Amino acid sequence: MSKVIAIFNQKGGVGKTTTNVNLSSCIAKLDRKVLVIDIDPQGNTTSGFGIDKKSLDKSIYDVLIEGENIKTTIIKTEDENLDLIASNVDLAGAEIELTNRDDRELILKNAIDEIRQDYDYIFIDCPPSLGLLTINSLVAVDSVIIPIQCEYYALEGVSQLMSTIKLIKKSLNPKLEVEGVVLSMFDGRTNLSIQVVDEVKKYFRGKVYTTLIPRNVRLAEAPSYGLSIVDYDPKSKGAEAYMELAEEFLDYIEDVI
Ligand code: ADP
Ligand code: MG
């Protein structure tokens, strides 16, 4: 049984890529076979894993636009349990290039169907928009993880995000669900962070992970070394939190299965 999950929030800077890189690395360390697909033209997940996005042989662009077989675009990483399909700025034009295609919302889903049995979990890092790349992701997945930053206006945009999920569920992907909500950049010393946690828990009833991801400078440093937090500084608060989140995530899913 494999599960395909998008890390989704159309707001930028909320911790999508940080969650994608670190949650998937922790799950791979817990001995599950993981594929990460970067579908954000910024390619931050790609460089977060130490892959040079300027000199990619093949990327997700080739799958979406050139009809390349998805299997040939998979990059092995240092961790034998973790593979990557990379992205870079080439993908920025894809939204427009896809517009006139009949199957434009289904291309990623059809490609993933060919490889989903090879993995326990496939994570997709979405761009901060609601365009065709995000729609392709929402159509291809079983569920979404929504990172929310513990900041003013944390819930701003959330109703739009939920309407998008509902719309896709009604039309193109009836099984789409919210897997869980991750509270990121939590600072327990501020009332604001504590209030945001309360508000988000009220809004998403029962869907919010107990594990809170703290604001931790090591998490912000790790990508510049091309390492996930568990390889960069396994004793940091950030590493501990993402490992705990991975355990919580797996407990929930694998209990249900
Ligand atoms: P998104 O992918 O949603 O745009 P990112 O994961 O790239 O968000 O995070 C935005 C910025 O915040 C990045 O510079 C990242 O390193 C930093 N960041 C994310 N999570 C944390 C955290 N828990 N503690 C400290 N910095 C963080
Ligand atoms: Mg990102």
C-alpha cells in the first residue's frame, strides 16, 4: 500500500519545503521507501537535498511537458530509502504550456500511477499558487498535509485553500482528504504562537498534529549545506521535532491501514 501526499498551502514561506524535505527524510530513516517530487519552479526541495538545480539532466518538467517516462527522471540520493524527482526554473513556463492540453490536470497523476507501487510514501512539494501545477498535484494525491505558520494571519487564505480542496474533491479527485495540519515556526515563549495553535485546532478539529515544529535556526541553515536536518544536526530541536512528526504521521496512517 503506497500513499501519495501533497504538502500544500498556496501561501509562501509557511514551511512547505522545510516540512517536505525533513519529514520525508525522517520517514526514510524510519525505513520506509520514499519518493519526493519537487513541483515548485523555485526548486528549493531539489537544492535542499543537495542537488544542483541548474545542471539537472532530467526533471519533472520533462515528465509534464515532454512526455518523458517518469522512471528515467528519478534521482537517487545519499539515503538509499529516498529518491527525488527534481525541479527548476524551467517549470515556470509549464503552467502556460499545459493550458491547451486536454489531459492538463491529469498528467502528473498518470505518471505517478506508473511508479506508486515502488514506494511506501510519495511526497509532492507544491508551489505557492493555485495554478495548474498545484491542481496536477491535488489530482494526483490521496491526501494533503497543510503547514501553517504560527504567525499573525495564520488562517488567512485557509478558507480559499479549503475551497480549492473541496472543488478538486468534487470534480477530479473524489478521494482527496486532509491528512493533517502541521504547525510550523512555533515559539512557545510568545502568546501569539499559543493563540495560533488554539485557533488552528478549532478550525481543523482533530486534524492538527500534536507535534509542533519550533522555530529553530538549524532548520533554516540545513538547506544551504544541501542536507536535511537529521543529517545536518540530528540533535537539534528541529531534528527532534521532525522525527517526532514522522513517528506521529506513521502511527496514524499505518494504524488505519
Ligand atoms: P515554503 O516552502 O512554504 O515557501 P519554506 O519551508 O521555504 O516555506 O520556509 C520559508 C523560510 O523559513 C525558509 O527560509 C526556511 O528556511 C525558514 N523556516 C521554515 N521553517 C522553519 C523553522 N521551523 N524554523 C526556522 N526557520 C524556518
Ligand atoms: Mg517552498
